Amino acid sequence: MTILSSRRRLCALLLAAGAAPCALAADAGYPSRPVRLIVPFAAGGTTDIVARAIAPRMAEALGQPVVVDNKGGGGGAIGANEAARAQPDGYTLGVATVSTTATNPAINARLPYNPLTDFTPIINIAATPNVLAVHPGFKAQNFAAFVDEVRKNPGKHAYGTAGTGSIGHMLTELMSSRAGLSLTHVPYRGSGPALNDAVAGQVPAVFDNLPSALPFIKAGRLTALAVAAPERLPQLPQVPTFKELGLEPVNRSAFYGIYGPKGLAPEIVARVHAAAQRALASPEVRRQIEETGSRVIGNRPEEFAREIAAENALYRKIAAERRIVAD
């Protein structure tokens, strides 16, 4: 038995006994088998889109398949916890989102993981605008009319999001507090199901990431009312930003990155980071990401760690101000 395999066996025993994951020495042949990339939301949402755009090119760089595994539920908490509790050997990674690292933790003190200490940040892939959209049959087809209709009928109209504690949920609460609105929240197990019900007219409004909502907007199956972005988007030049509407604090982007469980060896972090950077250098991957309205980031692990901490602090403040807690 090699020293490395002995170390792995010891770590496995400690983990089974309830101890925190321990760092493994990097396997010189890493990866020697497929790498699992957990997407903490259902297929069809922005997290899934970004993961599936980058995974094939990362696989080429790593020399092993990168298998996207959707584990939705709990506002992303189920998939995030699975990534946090994985062996720190580089064979299970997760897609980090604002929902799993900031908004959901801000409202749920019972989460089984700590977003600031239970992960090893590796890279922020992309920053993505968010969009408020309504069904074409809804009587309000611009933001001013939407505000007027909701104010006249407090609590009557619903909005869908990727789940309780998702960025769509928190941004809608922030928007509602600043605009004096009362809306009923309908949480789903990811963006895909929320969008499907909005398109079907089961909920009149949805606040979602732009990449997953954009195809429905372009097809005329949803009407965009406002975008949470620093400036108007080339894909939706006629749609105002929340800043233009006097709601600048709502202009917040989502991020989509990669992290592993805590204790991931620096050599593995470097290997995965290099593979992601190589994938993002591909014109095809950049096109896939940028066509959704997202910006490619590709920063260093320490920079991504600071971004996670900053968003976590911000949304904890919002949750406290709005007295938002998990159901």
C-alpha cells in the first residue's frame, strides 16, 4: 500500500467518524478518472448552462470526462452540501453561486455547511445579470405599469424564483422594499421549473438570471421589465436597468464559479484552475457564455474567495433588514 493510499484510507475513516475532511496530498496522476461537477439546481437554469458550456473544454484539458450532475433542491443547499462533504481529492467539485454561498446562508441558520469555511474556492467563471420578466398575458407590460398593478393589488400577484434564498428571491425582496410592493413568493427547485411555469402563465412574474430567461424573452414568451446590470444589455437594449428606474441597489449580478470541499490540495486547485482558464480561452466557450449576457471572469482562487465573502456579508445585511428567514 502506498503512502498516498494510506492517507486516503485514514481520511475516509476520519470522515466516516464525523471529523472534518482532511487535505490529501495531490495525486501525481490527477485526474485518473472522471471528475464530477455538481450543479446545485435543476437542469435548464443558468447554473446548468454555464457548467455545460465549460465542462467539455475542461475535460479536454484534464484528460478525463467532467460529468455535470444536477442536484437541485433547498435553494441550492442540497447540491452545495454534497460538494462540501465530498472527499477532498478533486474528483467531486461544485458550481458555486450567489444563492449557495450568500443569499441562502443569509436566511437559513440551519444550513449543514458554512459557505466561508467548508469550501475551497477555485475560480469565478462568469458574472451574470438578472432580469425581472412577466408573462405576455399579464396586464402590466412595462415596469411602471407593473408597480402600479402590484400596488393596487397587494399580495395578489406571485413571482417565481429558483428557490427560497435564491438571488432572484432576495433581489425581489430588495426591489419590493425599495418600491413599496407586496408580492407572493413561489419557490421552485431551480430556474428551469420556475421559468416553465412563468411561460405557462402559472405565475405571472419571474426574477431570474438572464441566460436561462433570455431564450424565452427573445421568443416573445416572456416580457422583460427591468435588468439588474450595470448598464443596458446589448441583448435587450430596450429594457431599462434598475438604476434607471431609481432602484440602483437592485443592480446586482450573479456569479458562477467552481469550488471544491475544504482541504483540497493546492496542486489540485492549480490543476482545476488551469483547466478552467484553458476552457475560458476557447472562443467557442466565451461566445456561449457572452451570448447569454454574461461576462467571462476567470479570476484567481484568492480573488474568488474575497468575492464570496463580500456577497455573503451584503445579503446577510439585506436579510436582517427585511427580516427574511427560511421557511
